[in-house]
Amino acid sequence: MKQIKNSEYEEYQKYLRDKNNGRILTPDGLRLICQANNYDAEKIGKHFLEVLPKILQAEK
């Protein structure tokens, strides 16, 4: 049986926490964001730039 390193296990645990807290962007989620911004690349980019500080702050 293959064993994983502690760092790999910790990374997996972080992924599970993010998944359970809705922080993983799915294809459906991305589609929703694009539709909400009328498929305008500039608006979509601004949305992500506005959301990024909130995500980074929540991680700390």
C-alpha cells in the first residue's frame, strides 16, 4: 500500500476544508459568474479581483 507524505496529507486536508466551505470553483460556478457578467471579460476579471482579497483574508 502506497503511503503519502505528511505535506501531501495536509494539502489534501486543506482541499477538503475548501471543498466543504464552498471555496472550490466548479465549471458550473464559473459558468454562473460568466453569465452574471454577460460574458464580458473585463467585468469577469473585475469580479475576480474584487473577490480575491476576501478569499485571502478568510484563509488567514
